[in-house]
Amino acid sequence: MNKLIMTLAVILFFSCQNNAQSKEKQQAVIDAKPIEVPIKDGKAKAYFASGCFWCVEAVFESVKGVEESISGYAGGHTNNPTYQSTSNSYIKDHAEAVEVIYDPKIVSFETLVDVYFASQNPTQVNGQGPDKGYQYRSIIFYQNEAQKKIIEKKKAALAKKLNAKIAAEVYPFQKFWVGEDYHQDYEKRNPNQSYIRNVSIPRLNRFKAKMPQVLKENH
């Protein structure tokens, strides 16, 4: 019995130690200096996390001026995250996120932030709809002080309008890790999958009804 108690105590000790180290590393991500992604071939990039990346990818790809939206991971401290590692709710790390490649001459970063808030339940903490967990938390990433001011201004205005706390966290952008191939364009490629039919497409349609003025002609 004593041996069992000692073994459990050792396991608990190392678990607590790893947890503390993880929190420290995660705080360093939040406190870091933002990295600005340069415009290439006239295209800029922006990064958002808001529940399941299948849903978020489809929302942004419906917007005029957005060339592509890529599913992946951001906001954490480990290298080479995967869907499996990110889904481990015991580790406070990366969130499912998207990289939005857009033409700033057609759509502004400010409008993309509006799209972000219009396409979610802004008060839901650690998730969207049925997707709940730290990996599904809402984050808006800024690359410079101008973007940070835009985000904070819109977040404050929304909080006042709803008279509620807005769940989205504001992080300095550090790195985006592209997700596995099978996640890319998932909604488009799997329109009859049950989650897509019951969660993703309804979420996209709710967004379209709120901001029809920003939609591409074929949407």
C-alpha cells in the first residue's frame, strides 16, 4: 500500500510540475512581441481562432477579397502541433485556427474582424456551439499595434452593445502551423457529413444573413 501511495505521489508531483511549466510557456506566448507577416504578391495574411476550423475556414472563404483560408493551429507554445495533440484538453496549448490570405485593396483587416465577430457567439468561452474545450477558444491575433487597436476597439464596442464580456482573447501573432491535409476545405469537400450539415453550414448561413454586403457573388 505504501509503495502504491508513493507511486501516485510521484505521478501527481510530475503532473503538477508539467502543468506549471506549460502555463509559464503559454504566458510567454501571450506576452511576446508580435511578428508581422509581410505582404507578398499584393496579398496579406490574418489569423483567427473561433471554434472548429472547418467552420471558420468556410466563413472567411465566402468573403470578397479573401483568396484562401487555411486550417491549422496557433496560439500555443509547442512545435509541430497536430490535431491529436491539440485535442488533448489537459494541455493548455494551441487552438484550432485559420490563416486568411486576402487582398487588402478589396477587404480590410478591420472588416475581417467584423466578419470574425459576426460569425460566432462572441460570449461563449472555450468553444463555439457544440465544440467545447481549450483548443476551441476564440483568439484574434494582431501583427502590429494598429491591428491591436482595431481589435480592442471593436471588442469593447461589442461588449457595450451586448452588455456582456466578450470571450475572444487578443494574442500577438507568433506562428501558424498548417493543419493536416484532410482538414483543408473540409466543408466544401464533405457537404453531406453530419457535422457539416448540422453545425458548419448553419453557422455559415447565419453569418451570411448578418453580412450579405461582404459576400462573394457566387456565395
